[in-house]
Amino acid sequence: MFDDRPPDGPVRYRTTNAGIRAAAIPATCKVGVHSLARVGYIARASEDEGVVRISCRECAEVPDVDHFWVLALRGAPPELVELDDEPYRDMTPIMVDPRGRGVPPERARPTRA
């Protein structure tokens, strides 16, 4: 389901009024058409890799769609996670063709001339 692409950017954090460290993850799928609260999502954090991967359940059903965000973790795991698009408004996601075309340059396989 997931690959080893580079992160789209960092997880954005905030501190609540009660002093709790909260992580915000995007509330909209990477393609920009689905509300993750409405269609569902899977979020898996990997402390070893230092990332969290957030997959839109609706987009994951469509072949050849880049269906998940990869966000870099920072510091200790948060006590709370919230869905919020606002912290990600300035982020341009790295879109990858799941079939291997259009992958980031550092991941692309050399072509034969």
C-alpha cells in the first residue's frame, strides 16, 4: 500500500489551550476531492522512518491514483491528532504516478538510450 517516497512536507503541530501537543493532518485527500472525515482514511506512523502516511479510502480504490500523503514526524509522538487543512494550505504535495512514471527524480530508474 505504501512506498518509500520522500515526504510531502512536515507534520504541523500546535499546542492546545490545555497545553496538549496536537498534530494536524490534512482533512482533504491528496488529490483534493474527498473529505477524509467523510470517506475515511488510514493513518500509519513509522517512528523508524520518521513519517506518517495518510491514505484516503476513496482514492485508494481507484487504480493509478496517488492516494496518500507522506508527512515527516518531528519530536515525541503527539497526544492528539486533528484533521485540519489550514496548516497545509501553502504545501505543494509531491504527486507520484503509482505505475512508476512521474516519480521524483532521485527515485527514478535510469533509462536506456
